[in-house]
Amino acid sequence: MKVLIDNGHGVNTPGKRSPDGSLREYLYAREIADRVVSELKNSGIDAERIVKEDVDISISERCKRANAIYKATGKKAILISVHCNAAGNGSSWMNARGWSVHVSTNASKKSKELATCFANIAMSMGLKVRKPLPNQPYWVQNLGICRDTNCPAILVENFFMDNKQDCEFLLSPEGRDQIVDLHVNAILKYIKGV
């Protein structure tokens, strides 16, 4: 199984930062993605970032890259898109908080299983998990990166960069470690269950 990590947004994407500028989503997502890939490789899992550039790469291009790798692996790959959430336009601190996982409106059973695996790990870590329904741990949205990839795919919103408490958690060494651990442990659990 090959693990594809999509790090969201680029240095040239407008906004996508905390109101005080201390967290820039493109940079944070790449740091987390690199650490997840490194830890997965240390665990013997084939993993890679599909966006190596610092600039924003179109969703269609990212999907094209993921689909080519999925085909080359004999349909043995999964994709996780790493993001930080925002409730506002980035100009002021907001009240929304918490971690969430998302699938597309056309999500496969395996995408939903992957999302559920992530949510279960997050809850077992004691993290504040946002769910649309008590018995549904993932959100369903029309997300291009998940909708247009052929492999099981999810998008993870690692807390809110425009919530002061969430932002402080994300930027702390402990917060970073927990976000990486969540991704690695959920991926390993999913792979073992396949």
C-alpha cells in the first residue's frame, strides 16, 4: 500500500493563515506532511508527498498525480489531504474549534472507512473532534481532491488556525507531535485492517 500525502495550498495562496500571521497553512501542512511521510517510511510504509512545490498546485493537477500513482501501484494507494480549518476570512479570531475529517459526496466505502479510522484515533487521543452527526464521524462535502481521485481519499482539517486556542495548540511542539501521531497511527491502523 502506498500512502499519498497532499499538503494543501501554497505560498502564493491568498489568506490561509492565522489572524496574527503566526501560522501559515501552506507551511504548516508541508511540515506535518514531511513528518508523516518520514515516520511512515521509518515504519516500512511507502509514502510520499504529491506536491513537492511551495506554490499552489491546482486540484486537477494534484488529482492527476494521485491517479497516476494509484494506477502504477495496481490500485494500492490511499490519499490524505492535510489542512488547517478556518471559520472566518483570517482577519480576526473566531470561536469555532476542533479537528475534523472529510470525504467527498461520491466517497467510496474505503474512503469512509479511512475517515472513520482517523476519527476514531483522534477521539482515542482525547482530541476535540467535530462530527456532523453523533453516529457519523466524518463530514461529506463536494471536495475536488477527494471527488476526483480514484483511490480512497480523505481531507483532514487539523483544528482552526483562526481560533486562538487551536492555533496555540497547533504551533506548540506537543500539538505538532499529536497531529503527526494522529495521522501516522490512523494510517497504520487502516493499512493493517485492509
